[in-house]
Amino acid sequence: MKIDTCGTSCPQPVLMTKKALSGDAETDKIEVLTDNNTSKTNVKKYLLSNGFNVEIEESDDLFIVRGIK
């Protein structure tokens, strides 16, 4: 599952991630795109607190936060 939160600021990226994970189809992989350092940190914390292993890829002004259970 991939979520693009670019152009939004906290808490919106975390809320979008939470909504995506609470849908009918439970997922064990998620990829969140953000262009905000604070959002990157908060999405990472949220995923870690929900049992995901997290890795972050940084490219120019884009952060890709990947969560895998």
C-alpha cells in the first residue's frame, strides 16, 4: 500500500496513515511519501508503535517511510 502525503503537514500524514491501516484489508507493508521532516519522524513513530519495522529513504526533498511487519 502506498500513501502520498506530500503537501500536507502534521498531523495529517499520521492520520492518513492510520486511516489506511484501519481499512478492511489489513496490510503488512506500507509506504508513506512525505516532503516534510516532521511528518517523516511522526509517521515513523506511529508505525513503530504499531509493530512495523521502519526504514526511511531520502531523496532530495522527498522522504519514503516504509513499514514492514
